[in-house]
Amino acid sequence: DAGITQSPRYKITETGRQVTLMCHQTWSHSYMFWYRQDLGHGLRLIYYSAAADITDKGEVPDGYVVSRSKTENFPLTLESATRSQTSVYFCASRTGYYSTDTQYFGPGTRLTVL
Amino acid sequence: TQLLEQSPQFLSIQEGENLTVYCNSSSVFSSLQWYRQEPGEGPVLLVTVVTGGEVKKLKRLTFQFGDARKDSSLHITAAQTGDTGLYLCAGALGRGGSNYKLTFGKGTLLTVNP
């Protein structure tokens, strides 16, 4: 089915472990985003990608790494997970460059770091 | 300091009532979007407004962008239980190179009781 998917949907890990969250979209949108959603903070941008091999930091990039070797995939890696990274993570893709272009969100990954 | 302030944070009403939620800022936005998010899912775009004073209607939902493009409101007429969810506003500051980023408010959690 066309759309944007995230995996896993739920993940529990321990402090210090490496975790990779996957994001896949079938529309061939150039622009993709990673956000985290926390109570009291709302949605905050972690990283952004304009195309394959082009990425840029958002508001809260520390502790995260992204890659984009293919247009359809945009994985987010927590190199050494910390408890403060417990959150719900949303991937999004957008039809165009501008904020007025339609942005589609995935269903989210709920990550718990013990 | 939150760039976009949403109020109220929580709203619980009976089916059939009218309601208005607000999104305010001291900054001028080039565009503003409203999203609805249901539990366990990602936000879904409802509307984008770009012109000061603009009013858009989506069935029972009416969206307004302030004349100075610093605030917006969402009015729901005759609320239904299906309107229950988290309503998020998101704005883009500036033009050109910075226009791709969206800043989200913390949201208004609406519960419509039968």
C-alpha cells in the first residue's frame, strides 16, 4: 500500500544501546523529516532531508544520526540511547520544499529507554 | 519559550456544543497549518492558511488566520464524538531558505462526550 510506514511501532531498550528507527515512504517525496513528541514540548524537529544524501539538523539533533542513501528510506539512529530519548518518534514526508506543501506523518514509534 | 501558544490545553465538551481553540504567537508566520492527531497515530493535515485574514471552512470546522499573521483560530460547530483528538497548529517563519521548517504548538486535547 502507498504511504509512509515506521518500524518498529514499539521498542524498549536499555541505556547505552544503539537503536535504529526505520521510516519508509512509497510516494518518492524528496523531503523527509524526523520529529519527537513529548508531553509538555509538542512536536520538535530532529533532522530533515531534502533528497538522498542531503540531510540537515533540526531543533534537537544531539544524540541522533540520520542517513538517506535511498529516496524512500530515512532511518534514525540513536547511537547510545539515554533515558531522555524516551519519546514517540514520527517520520514525515512532504510533497515539496515549502511548508505549505502537504506533509504526511507516519504512525509513530514509541521508544522507551530504561 | 514556546513560539506558538495553544489554548486551551484541554477541552471537554458535550456532543452538539460549539468550541474555539486558539493558536497565538508574537512572531509573524508566512503560513500556518492545523493538524488533528488521534491516539496512536500521526498528525493529519486539516488545512493550510497563508494570507492574513484568510478564512477556510472544512465541513463543521472553520479556520481563521489573523490579519497580522500572528495568530489563528479553529472553530468547530456542533461537535461530534468523532472530533475527539489532539489539535495542533504549526507555523512557518520567514521566507526562502527557512520556509521549509514547521514549528508546532503543544496542542489542544479535545474530548467530545456523547
